[in-house]
Amino acid sequence: MSRHIAILGAGRLGESLVRGFLSSGWRQPDELAVTVRRPERAEELRERYGVPAGSSNVEAVAGAGLVVVAVKPQDMSTVLAEIAAVVTSEQVILSVAAGVTTAFIESHLSPEARVVRAMPNAPALVHEGIAGVAAGRSAGEADLALAEEALGHLGAVVRVSEVDLDAVTALSGSGPAYFALLAEAMIEAGLLLGLSRDVSTKLVVQTMFGSALLLRDEGMHPVELRETVTSPGGTTTRAIRELERSGVRAAFLNAISAATERSRELGLREGE
């Protein structure tokens, strides 16, 4: 398989892929081909990374072993129509467009197209994200492995069935917004208690960051971390009691279930 990679749509996520591939040495600049709409954006990418960048999706796809489609969902039909005639059975198509099913992509290319669908999240922009990946009808083990290797340069990767990608979307795709809302609420609480916005923000952000490292790098279970901080009759015990009284746990369950249902609705609409 060709080592060349086409990245169609070098927005924030597409550029993160370019940066990850190059900084790790996984690919060299001349092994990438990037497409964007605006000439000035293409020039910016050429100057910043030394990669071939232009507006022709057809030229980028020709000869690529991996084709990453990173355009907006509403642009997917147009892009697939452009490249359908040049996509071959030797190429792996990796879509990172939210809600666009592998069946939808295959219907615009061919049933034999080797399509892998992924759902990355916002922390991928700083190479600390996580993506769920699922295979289309003709994608094999090697195709999934290539997609995982590519996305691994943006963080962690988990392999799921495509039917589960709606839950992945609701949990980790939308997840940064949940943490941002929690951070916002905690910062505002600090302000009400007399702390400056700068101090309150630093306290909250670093606490979230450090807690995440304990869960990930030290392998602590969330219950273990909570119990480590919570002492009988202490401040945390009272705070947790108030959160439970307010139904925070049920609210998260309901919210994530609602996001999953909405992801299913959008996926069905996109596939029609």
C-alpha cells in the first residue's frame, strides 16, 4: 500500500493530523497531500509544514493509500461525488465527519470501498483526544489497524461497532462540553465565594487536569478517587450529598442518553 496520505479538508482537525504525522516522524511532508478551499489557507499550510496543499480533492486522492475525509458533514456528498471516479479498491477511506455513516459513504463510492468511520473529540487538537473507530462492510483488520495508527497521533483510540458510535459521540464527542460546563459552574462558585476569576479558573482547571491524570496514568477508579478525597463528616462529604440531592448523576445519564438519540437522528437524516 502507498505511504501517501490525502487529507481532504485541513481545518483544525485536519491540521492536527498533519502536525501529528510529521512531529512523530510517521510521515514526511512529501508523503502528504492536503486540500482546502481558500488559496491563502493552502499557502499557510505549505509554509508552516512544507506539505503539498491545494484545492483539488481528485489530485490529492490519486495515489494515496489512506484518504482522510475531514470535511464538514454537510459537504460530504459534494466531496464524495468529486472523488468517486478516482477512488480505488486499494485505498482506505477514513471519515472523521460526525454522523455520516459508512453506508452513506459506500453508497456514494461503491459497496467495495474500504471505509472506516471515526469519531474523534476536541482534545485531539492538542493530541490528547480519543476516537472511536468502526469498520464499514468491506474494511478489514488491516484497514482498521491503519486508521487506528493514524488517529493514534491525536491521542487514544477505541474500536467499536458502528451502531455504538452514537454512544461514543454522546459520551466523548460531546464530553468536552460537559466538562466545560462543570468548569464554568465551579469557577462561578469561586467568584461567589470571593475568589478572583483568575485564581478560581486556575484552581478549577488544574484540579480537573490533575484528577484526569490520576484516573488515566495511575489507573485509579473514579470511586477510588472520590473516596480518597472524601472523609467522614468532612467538606467533600457535604458537597457530594448536595450534588446527589440535586440529581446530578441522573442528569448526566439523561443528558448523555438524549445526545445519543440526537446522534442517531442526525445519522439517519444524513444517510437518507
